[in-house]
Amino acid sequence: MKNYLTVLGLVGVITAAIVIFVMRGEAARSKRLTEETQAVGFVATPVEWWDGEENQEGHTLTFAWVDARGAVHPQTMKEISWYDQSTTYKVCYNPQDAADWKLYPADHVCGS
């Protein structure tokens, strides 16, 4: 029983460390993405895929965005399960590295 509790405690500590690490990384990324722009030509195509265990349903998102320098960045995001057609999206990006971007709901404050 003591070994079981030790293993359970260890698993809990490792899980908590992973969660904290991921949350801190995402918060740091969000703070880097200070510029925002529209997702232009946004198209969500319904798709199904096999994830190795079962069929999944979602969308392929195709759009482009233009950075402050006027460069156009075409994007395709495949197998997206979180897309909501009733939500308007925008792009937040890092002005020093246009490859560092993320699609957010329009009410998200970039850089926060």
C-alpha cells in the first residue's frame, strides 16, 4: 500500500509539473504575439480522419494574413477539432518573427 501511494504521489507531481510547464510556455508565447491582423479568405472545410483509435470529425482551415510589412502569409491548418463556425477569428503574431503566430477568437487581446 505504501508503494502504491508513493507511485500515485509521484505521478501527481509529474502531472502537475507538466501542466505548469505547458501553461507557462503558452503564456510566454501569448505575450510574444503582440501584433494582430485579420484572417483573410477564411474557409473551414469539414473533414474526417482516423486518429489511430477512432474516426474524428473536424475542419481544415485555410486562410491568409498580412503582417505589418505587407507580407502575405497563406496558412492551412489540418484536422482541427476546436473550430466553431459561430466564432470570428484573428491572427496574433510576433512582429520580429512572422512564423510565430496563432489563430485566436476575435475577442482575444494579443500580447496578453
